[in-house]
Amino acid sequence: MTCEVASRGMFARLFHAETRPSGLPTICQDLVQCLDMSARSPSPEQLRCCLRTVAALLDGPTSTASNKNALLSGLLDADMPLKMIRVLPQLEFEAAKDCMRLFNEILRLGTLPVVDYMRSHKQILQMLFDGCGDAEVTLHSNNMLRSCTKHARLVELLFEAGFPTGLIKLAQHENFDISSDAFCSLRQLLTTCKTVVAAYIADNHETFFAAYHKLLLSEDYFTKRQALGLLAEMLQHPCFEEVIPSYVGNDKFLQIQMNLLRDSSKAIQCGAFRVFSLFLEDPPPSSRVHQILHKNKDRLVRLLGSMGKQSDEDFAEACIAAVDVLQALSPPSRTTSTRSSPKSKEILPPKVPAFESLPASSQTSREQVPLNDYAFPFIQWQGAF
């Protein structure tokens, strides 16, 4: 590697660092000077050369473990992660990418030291989140964030800092680059360290799902489809067993999935069915869920029967199994209904006309069209009052 430099001594130290371990602290200071935007700094090419060389020292097969640890310690002592994120918006794209690579190498090598560093420099997380919402650096910031999600202790810090709800909001951003990168980061945050994530959601399920369901109700098809698929993936994984009871016991969540079953998109219908099937336990997980399933079971049976006929064999079998469960569903006991009625008035949204209460002409026209060919988004299924 060759590059023209303003200070030959500085870059000579970089290139010969592997054979001169005593010079590693000086190299860290040299890199700090390269990133100092307020001073007379090297050219973008020189900065990139410096960043790539230091990253190569951390990643190079010829660097010894002791040299790598010494360099890592020097980079943290010099506040290099903080300085790189701070100047990220001021760098050219390729230089920002080299900062991203060095940041990722630091995380890869030093989990425990980096966690301690992050705990004492919590402004880094806020700066990283701000970068995720900046169209100029969203690609680099989200990549750095996804590197953090590979370490359970850093995931805990991200949850403490409110990253799940923050990324959910960014996933609804009007800028496509910001929203798509944010959702990729959200997916990795929720699926990489599943045990940590499941424990957090179990303790904060109301707050988390209140925010997450906004993605399911989005008018954007891709946002809705991706969010539904991610939700199904999470709830069907063994690590999230503790989360399922609180989810399937909530009748509002059931109604969201029932409405998504009526979406015009087959992909969304299938995703909704994967989640809806979790509510078909025996016995039903809550009295309210029992009441709603029983009161709407005839319509659900017709809908699932239509979906099964237009799908592959495996999905058709799953629909048949769900239909069998619904048809065998016994009426809720009168004692249970009476006991749950005060609560139902608080949690149910205002009642709207059910399917059967529409004019006869509307019913006839709908019955002439296959269920998968029309949409009834956000129409309230009949609740139990």
C-alpha cells in the first residue's frame, strides 16, 4: 500500500507498527490527529490510508494477540469510537466506510473492554441513533449498530437506551433509505441475541408491542409484510416461549391479526395466519380471546377454508387444522363472560357494524367474490359484549 502523506513520520509509524509494538500508543495519537477536523488534517486519501492500516493491524493474521490488545486499549483510551462517530457526517463516503470498518473491528476484538467503554460513554449510543436517522450516514451508522447487536451485553445497553422503539419509529420514516436500514437493524437487534431480547420483551411487552403493532398497521405494504414476518419468526422461536402467553392472552392483539387475515395480499394473509394460529390453544389463553374466537368462528372457518384452497399443500393442511380447532370450540361459560364484561368495556374499541349487519346487496356482492380477491383492512371483527 502506498499513499502520499503530509507527515512521512506519522505514516511510517503506521506501516511499521507490527514490528515495533512500543510505537502502538503513538499510532493511536496519530489517528486522532487524522480525525481532528478542526485542525489542519491530512487529505481524504491520507485519512483513508490511516484508517485502513489501523484496521488491518487489528485484523491482520501476522499481528500478535498482545499487539492487537495493546492497540485496542490505545484506541479506547484515545476515545476513538466516539471520535469516529462524531466526525462521520463530515467525512466523504469512502472515508466514512473505513471508519465503519475500524469500528466493527474494535467491537469484534474487545467485547468486555468495549462494553465498559460504552457504559462510560453513553453519548455514543445517542450519536449512533442520530446517525441512523441521517440520510447522509444512515448506511454507516446502521452497520455500526448491527455490529453492536452481535454482543449480548451491548444488546442490553441498546435496550436500556430505548433502541427498539426508536428503530420502530425510524422504520416508518418517509425516506426509504432510512426506513429500510432501520428495519434491518431492528430485525438484527431482535433476533441475534434472542435470550436477552425475550427477557426484555417479557418484562416490557405492553410498551414494546404497542410500538411494534404500528408497523403492522402501516399503509406501506413492505413495512407491514416485513414486520408481520419478523413477529411470526420471533413468537414461533423457542426462546420466546415466555412472551407468548402475554401476547396470545391479549384480545386486542387477536383482533389485529384477524383483520390482517382479511388483507388483499396473500403474503400478508399467510404471515397473519402464522401468528393467529398461536391463539388457537386448548383451552383458549383468556376468556376474552375465547369469546371473540367463538363469536367469529363461522366467519373464520369460511375465511380459512378459502385461504387453504388457494395455497400450497402444507399451508392448506395448517388451515384445515385451524378450522378443526375452531369448529370444536365450545361456547364460553356464562360465569366467565359475566366476570370479564367490565374489563371488556375498557379494552374493546367502539363497536362497528359486523359483516352480517351490512345491507343485503353488499352481502350478496361480496359472496360472489373469492375472499382472497378483496380487502377489508381494519374492519372490526365482532367482539363479545
